[in-house]
Amino acid sequence: MSSTTPVNGSTKDDLVQVARRLFSEQGYATTSLDAVVAGARVTKGALYHHFDGKRDLFRAVHADVEAEAVRRIDAAAGLETDPWAAAQSGLRAFLEIAREPSYRRLIIQDGPAVLGIAHTEASARTTYTSVRRLVAAALGAGVWSVPEALVETFGRIVFGALSSAGARVATSQDPGAEASQVELAVGLLIAALRRVSTEHDSLEDAVAAISAPGLTS
């Protein structure tokens, strides 16, 4: 059977993986479908059998990158039984992912431009949902009853902050030192939230105590 015969059961996966590498290295605009089919050793017809075109192929790559990120975050968090420790491990894993050139190129840079903000926000909810789940588990680990809207807001803040921090680390002249600073900040935030949650019976009590006269001056 010819290496270009579009019958192989793994053809679709091969196309996605080759496209992922090329899109990561060259960017969406520069990558041609001719280069993708040459790398996967299939015909153009095989590509169009599975995908409507270049944008559809990029959508599959985008989903593949997100799914891998979710697995890594969940695996890291799953090693911990304490929800606060799970949150720290999972967020550390996400920070590592956000530092990677392929994630930044495909998800943060090209994703919104190629697929549109609406699609990437819905797609990002795969990675975002993992981050949000970690935040929700930590905030709900004690006696607090945290409103769903606040969990959503806090999850978005953490997700956005770590995405930005990951990009900063990746472009730093000293990525190791920068990453250590970010991890220290994340650890401090989690430790502070954990302490506050154990010292006050409710979220409202914690906010009132923090806002009390003499503490904000």
C-alpha cells in the first residue's frame, strides 16, 4: 500500500500531530496544507476527507493542545488528597504549560485570531474548567459557603493571572528565577486564603475582618 493512500486509520491523528508541530513552529499564517500533507505522508484528498480546510484542521489542533493541558493539570492535582495542596500542584502544572511556546502560540496567540474570541473562550473552558475546579475545591474545603458567581470570578482571575505570568516567564532573560517568583506568589496566595478560611466561620466574616478599621490604613 502506498504511503500516500488515505485509508490508514491513524491518518486523522497523524495530520493533527504534524499540523500541531508546524503551527507551533511556523504559526498559522505561514503553515501551508501542502507542508502538512507532506509531513503526514498522505494526499490532499486524505486531509479533506477529515477536515474542511486549514481552519478546521487548526481547530482540531487547538482542541488537542487543550485536552493535553487538562490531562496534565488533573494528573498533577490528582496526586494530592488535600484540596489546598491539589490546587497548588495543579496551578503549578498550569503555569508550566502556559510557559510552553506551543501553548502560547496555539492557544493564546493564534487561537483567538484564527477561530475568534467566542470559540476560544468556549474552548479555553477546558483548561479554565480544570483551574476553576481546583479553586472551587479549595475554597469549599472548609465551612465556608462560597457563592457560585464568586467562584467563577476567582477562577477567571487566577486563570488570567497565571496565563499572563506564564508568558512573562517564557520571555524572561532568567525563566527559572521568574518561575520561582511566580510559584512563590501562588503559594503565598493559597496559604493566605487557607489561613483566612480557617480563622473565620464565613466568607462575610473574613471580608469584614479584613476591612475593619486599622487593618486597611
